[in-house]
Amino acid sequence: MSAKNWLVLKLMKSPLLAVIVALSMLVTGAKAADVALLKPVGADIPYGDKERQKVDVYAPGAAQNLPVVFWIHGGGWQLGDKTSVQLKPQAFVEKGFVFVSTGYQLLPAVEMGAIFKDIAKSLAWVHANIAKYGGDPTRIFVMGHSAGAQLSALLCTDDRYLKAEGVPFSVLKGCVPVDGDTFDVPAIIETAETRLRVHGMPLPTNGHRQKFGNDPAKHREYSAVTHVEKGKGIPPFLILHVADHPDNSLQAKRFETALKAAAVPVKVVGARDTNHVRMNDELGKAGDPSTAALFEFVSGVLSKETLGK
């Protein structure tokens, strides 16, 4: 993930190569037509005073008391935008959800800790305001792709961020990180650097160590696995990942093991015949296996909520 984003940043310095990158994105499935399938009922709504501290809200007509999906985009904590939602708003709205896509400040303009606080502040805005758009502020599912997977997992395991915003952890009904590689930050740093070191290759200059800060204590602090505890009220998890990606698969397994040890309901689904970008682009598409697992998960959680009342 980080290597890909590093390459894009390097390529974009050349106008010719920038065109090549743009064309390749079209070929691999980043279709602009998909993004505009559904217009938000509220766009660029500020939750803070910074340029990127805004949300887009998608909702069915006459929505009332519907469960909410809080979506966090990816991009290596350096790229991406809340408008890059592809099929997801349409798919969730059609199934009776309010869908919120959040923006957040990016590296290197801010440090990593500021991004975590942005996400918590954004969710606090949702909790306080989503009823105006027909959403239920007590039934929120947190989801995100790539860097957004790390952000969603941390928000749903380290309750201090929401507590600082005055939001009860109990409003989180489920978490779906999609193809993340940083549930255990020290592990991915060691894996990536060892792989290069043993082959006599130079170490990354824009890898996880640089992004998360060169402090082992921070690496542990920013890892969702560090904060998994029994009886903490951590919501159920569905971890989606590309099955043939070794790093993301092992990180999913590592996170699953920690959650199971703490008696947190968790299911891991490895998707085949796809890749990191395509998996995100096709989430919400009819017939997509990851989409089927996703809606089975949220339906199961909501059914249990109903039976428990």
C-alpha cells in the first residue's frame, strides 16, 4: 500500500507519467461514472474549521431512524478524498442506511495523531447531527479501506478518542476494515524492512516507519491490536482482505486472533480474484463476494440488536 502511494507521488512529478497513471487507473477499474451514481443530500458539511474537515451525507428520501455507515477513505494517510466512494453510497442507501463519507487532514501537513483526532471529531459530528438526515445516532457502523481500515479499527478499539469527544463507545455497532495492513504497526514495519534488508535493498524512505513516526511506543499505540481487551464494549468486526496478499492476510489473521482472545465477535473473509484497488471499487456491486459478506454481517448485527430489545 505505502509503496504504491510512494510511486504515485513520484510519478506525478512528471506530466507525461501523470497522464500514464491516470489512464492506467481507468483501465484497472477506477471508473469516474461509478462515483457519481448517487448525489449526497448534504455535501461538504464542516465538522471542524480545516479545509478537509468535512463530510458528505447520503440518505434515502424521507429517511427516519436508519442505521448509519461511517466511511473512511484510504490513500496511505497522504492521498484520497471523501468523494471517492464508488458504488458504496448507492448500495447502502438502497438497503435502508444513511451513508456518511468523511474527509480528514493528511500527512505531511499534520502528524498521524491529528488524523486520528479528526476521525473521532467527525464521528462526534455524526452522532450529534445525523438524526437531521434520518440516521440513528445510536447505530453506527464504522468502515474504511486501506489507511481507512487502520483508522476504523483504531477508532473501534481505542475508546479514548471518542471519549475525548463525548461520544459513548456503545453507539458503535460494527466495524469493517477493508484490506488494511496496519492493525499491528510494529509487525508491518519489521516485515517490510526485513524483506528489503535480507535482499540487500535500501530501506523505505516513505514507509510506515516514516508515516507513523520513528518511535516504537507510538507504533504500539497506533496499533488496533494493542487496545483489544475483553469487556471493553468493542463492537463486532468483519475483516475483509485480498486473499493472496501476504502482508494484508497476515495482518487480518493477527487482528482476528487478538479479537477472538478478547471474546469480540469477528469474521475474516479473504477475497480471491481481486486486488487492493479493485476490492474497494467493487464493494457494493451485486454479485461481489465481499459485498455479500458485508451485507450479511450488518444484517446479522442489526437482527441481534432487534432481538435484544
